[in-house]
Amino acid sequence: MLPRRRIFRPAPSPRAWRGPLLLLGLAAGAATWIGLGGPTQLFGNSPREQDWAAPPAEVRVVDGETLRLADRIVRLRGLDAPARGQPCRDAAGREFDCGAGSAEALSRLLGGRGVACRVRGRDRFGRGLGQCATLAGTDAAGTELNGALVSAGWALAEDEGLAGMEGAARAAGRGLWAAGARPPEGWAERR
């Protein structure tokens, strides 16, 4: 005997739709939970300003404009320091690494003290942008790092509030503006 052939296909059973409908319901429930009952700081809904601080043991200089405060990374707001490996020439004409010099200047400004930063926003790499100062110790008052680095001649001012400090550093020949020194390529033309 030959097997029976079906000419008409039967209507899909309701069980076939159970899986996709269940997934759709779960997705709608998750969206409702996130939108109404989920955490309030989700999807970049964080406060505009935050205070970050770290004791001396948890502060590391990443480069001339970036600090690591424990597990957070903060970039000093309103300035541009040379990148590591960027060549400069000193007054004697010898080439040196400007970025390492800038990082060393920032390390000297820290002086082994803790740091407190007022962070507002993030840069394109996700680092917090902050106005930072060293914590006052028993022997010294706190130092405002952003302005001090520009004033020492190891960074360019990107913020109008620091422009006067950059001008004073250039006029006094401090840091990368020392007499006979050549700052990083393109720096002398800025401003």
C-alpha cells in the first residue's frame, strides 16, 4: 500500500506561535522594567558633576594630562599636554621626549599627595574631565593641578580661563617655552 499524500496543508497550530509570543512578551516586560522600575543611573543618566578623590597610594600619573585615581581615570580639563614620544629640543639642541617631561612635571606637582577632582563630563575616550587639586597635607596647602601645569609651561591652555597662565609661561620661558628650546611640532603656532 502506498503512503497517503496530502493535497492541502493544515492550518498552523497555535502551539507554533507560543515561542515567538513568549519572547515578545519577555522583551516587553524587560523594557517596562528598565523604563519604569529599573536603576535610575542607567543609560548615561548620571549626575552632571561628581567629586572623585584618592589618597596618595592610589594616585598614578598616566601622562602629562591624565591621572589614575584608584580604578578611575581622569583627564585634566582645559589643557593639552604633549603625548608620550612626542619629540622636543632643549636649549642645548638635544632631543627629548616632551610627553615624558610633561608627565614628570605633573608628578612633581603631585608631590606624593592625594588628589581631589571635580569631574564634569567625559572625553572621547570615556575618561572623566576634571578640575583637580592636591589634597592639603600637613606641610603644604593644596595645589590646583590644571593651572599649575599650564603655568609651569608643560601644557597648552584649551580653556580661556587658563590662557593668561600660558601667556605668562611663554613670556617667562618656563617649561617647553625655555629660551632656545623648541616645543613640540605645531605648538608655537597655537594661540
